[in-house]
Amino acid sequence: MTIAIIPARGGSKRIPRKNIKDFLGKPIIAYSIEAAIESKLFDEVMVSTDDEEIAAIARQCGAKVPFARSSENANDYATTVDVLVEVLESYKALNRTFETGCCIYPTAPFVSAEILQKSFQILDNEKLDSIYPIQKFSFPPQRGVVFDAKKLRWQNPENAQIRSQDLTPIYHDAGQFYFFKTEKLLKNRSILTQNTSGIVISEMDAHDIDNEEDWKIAEFKYRLRSMGQ
């Protein structure tokens, strides 16, 4: 049994009502729900929320909201893992368990059924604890500079004269989804373990949305990418 969990609390601060804000014609959460359903990977596609409006929109898009998120895990300090554990334990109380889970963020309009299917296949074939999409830093962080008393200095002086192409590539979480084995998540209380892998995606296939400027850039990238398909 496999479950998709979409965490979407109501109290976003930087972008009010972020999880259901219109993104090119429909609530942004709809993209995550539709990708999960289209992938045909999941026995259950659910949204974890404390907000009735979000719950109603989620149901309209085809997701289930079998229970409300607790107030404890709807504040600014609850982690993604806290929410996932609560969901899995709530299902267990209903005598339902899942071998595999996928947390899909509600503000990830670039997620596709294809990338979910590919990630699930790698997770299964390589017997991983978890896998998630990552992106290469466009500039090597090892060559970064910082302010020190209003003056710039190298963060890592030993790398100052090393060519960028000779530095080890570093990647960051694309902020879209995490596939995981539920037993490992519940045991380790962490998504990243010693048996985690990543699937590399391009800059055009994701965009982190934290503020209004990010939102506009994401819409621009989405339109541009759609034109190329």
C-alpha cells in the first residue's frame, strides 16, 4: 500500500493563503494532487490540513481529507516529519498502514506524474529508504564570500584559486517531494538516512516559492516550460 501525503496548513505568513492561491488559473495545490492521481502509484492521496477551506478545495481536486491536522503540528515550528508521523499514526489508528509514502508539497506545480513514477521505481529497484529530487547549485558554494565587518572575505579561502569545474558538485533539495519507506521514516524520524538517494532535475523543473517575487518567477518558468513541450 502506498500513500501520497500533501501537507497544507492554513497559516502561511509571507504569502497569505499560499497553498490555495491561484497559480495560472487554478489553486496551486491542485497541481500536486493531480500529479499524484495521474501517476496511479497511490492507494490513497490525502491532504493534511487544519483549514476547512483548504480541505474543501483538496476534496474538489480529488484528494481525501479523512482527519484534520492537530493544532500542535499546524504551527510555525512543526517539521515536515512531524506532520508525516502524525498522518501515518492517525491512519494506523484507523487500522490502515502503508509500506511506502510520498510527501508532496502543495506549492510544487512543476511536479509531474512521470517524475513521481521514475522516483518510485528507483526507490523500489535500489531498495532505498528514501529518494527526492535535487538540483545542482548554479555556482559552487565552496567559492562563496561573506561579509566580515562590512568587508568581503572568502568563506573557504582554500578554494579561492581552485577552478569551479574542479570542485565537487553540490546539490540542494528541490523542495518538491520525498518518497520514503514508512517503516524507516517512523524509526529514524528523518527523511535523509544513510540509504537515501536523489534524482537530479534541471533548474526549469522546479522553483522554490517563498515570497511574491518567487511566485511570479515560478509562473514565468511554468509558462516558458509549457511552450517548449
